[in-house]
Amino acid sequence: MSRGRPATLLRVYGPCGASARVSYSYSRLVGDGVWQLPAPAGLFDAGDSIREQIARQRDAPAGFAPDVLAIFEHEPELIDVAALHLLERHFAPGLHEEILEAVGLELGTPIPTRRRAAGFRAAVLEAYLAECCVCGFSLRVVDGLIGVDHIQWHSHGGPDEVPNGFAPSIIICWTTAPSRDLRVRVARSVAGKSARGLLEETDGQEIRLPVDRQFYPNPGHVRWHHAEVFKGRV
């Protein structure tokens, strides 16, 4: 059982604080009949959980069960169907290509996208006065420096409405999120040359909210974002 690459993928793309472990694929997928272990003797405890230390010592191999593998070999297009289903159900569209590249899977089917409503970006920028909701940065001349993000991902049922949008600059859009008390929360996973300054200067400060209270971030969408996306503390 190898921890390196799968553990990295879980850390990068899994929700913060999630209890998912590399070993789950050995127990849960085997239990579902999707995977098989060629030599399972002694690998599982009384609760059907895999003994990780023993599995690592044996470098226990695992893979698709013969019947599942036969289906994929007979109908390879089902690989695309399964992969797209997992991506659409669990990840934002902007991560799909990145995840496929990370796992080394090239699809033969174009990745479908759910187009957001026309005018959503403009409406959010207008509500936030075209300023970064974290630092106040504003530059109208060069379009695109102020981004617009869905708080609850569009791919996961988030509506194209201003209370489900916020406007960070592209410099900080992937490292910050609104908290339930409408303050900036900086992900503890942020690293790099400017990480210390970002943490010290912005973490905990009040978000620059829209003037009109009806456009404030919706609490339900904020709760969803912290539970499913944000890699830091609430």
C-alpha cells in the first residue's frame, strides 16, 4: 500500500479536516465490490478496517475487481462516464483538468460545463464597487484583476446571485474566504514568500461588504463553502 501520491491528492483536493485516509480505498472499495486485494489474509481487523501498518509492510497491491475491469475493457467509454460523474459531483469545474492531469487520466470525452448566468460577474462587481473585498484593490482599466467567485460552487447548486458571490483580487482569491461572521479567513495551507504577510495583515479583518445589505454573503452558502472547500479554520 503506497501513501505518497494518494496522500498528496487527498491533502490538496480533499476538504480541510476531512477524515479520509488512503486506506479507505482498500476497505470501502473492496467492500463495495469495486476493488480486490489479491492476498487479503490478515490485512483486516474485526471491524473490516485495513491494518495500515501491515498493508504497508507487505506493499499490498490492489486494483479493480475482475468483473469491473472486464466492463471497462469491453466498454472503455465508461471510464470517461465514471470519471466525469465523480468530477461533477465532488469538484469545481475549474479543478477538473488539473485533477485529471494529477492522476494521469486523459479523457476522450469533452468536459461539460454549466454556464453561469450572463451578468453575474458584472452584478457582483457592481455590488462590491469593483473593489477587492479583502484589500480594497481596484483597477478598472485592466479588466480581470478583480475576480468574481461563487461562494457555493456553481457546479454544486450555487445560484448565480450576488449573495452567492464575492469579489477578491486574483492575487488572493484561492487563499481567502468569508467566514460566518463575515471576516476574512486565510487558509492555513497557504505558503510561499508572501504567506506571513497575508496571514498577519488580513486574517480576521472585516470583509469590505456591499453597501446594500441585501447583497451580503448568504450564511447558508458561506457554511457550505467552509464545510466543503476552505482549507483552514472557521
